[in-house]
Amino acid sequence: MILATAALENLDRGKPRGFATQGAKALHRLREHGDRLPKLAIDEGERFTEQLLTVYLHVQRRGIGTLDEVEDRVPRLAVS
């Protein structure tokens, strides 16, 4: 989750390369260890992962440079 936060922060600061690096790591770890998210009381962890992947792909395909340019909904994380 820290990697995902760092990725989105990089994009918010206009650092698409930092987003790409941290986003790839975050997606890998979320997919690899997604079964642990319910134990951490993270709601809709799978949905968060899919939203992060969507943003990641849009940034890569469209050359997006900042979070403001993301057309789709930015992932939000809910912790219970």
C-alpha cells in the first residue's frame, strides 16, 4: 500500500517516471499478496488494485504527466 501511495504521489507531483516505477512495484505486490488485504482490514482491495492498474495503463498509453490529467476515477482506499 505504501508503494501505491508513493506512485500516486509521484504522479500528483508531475513525476510520471516515478509513478511508473512505483506503480509497477505496487501492482506486482498487490497481485502477489492481495489475499492479505482483508487481514489488514482494507475494504475492496481487489477493486483498488484494478483501479490502480487502470490509471497505470492510462499513464503509459497516453503519456499522462500529472494526476490531474487522469480521466478515470483515481483509486481511493478505505480501511475499516
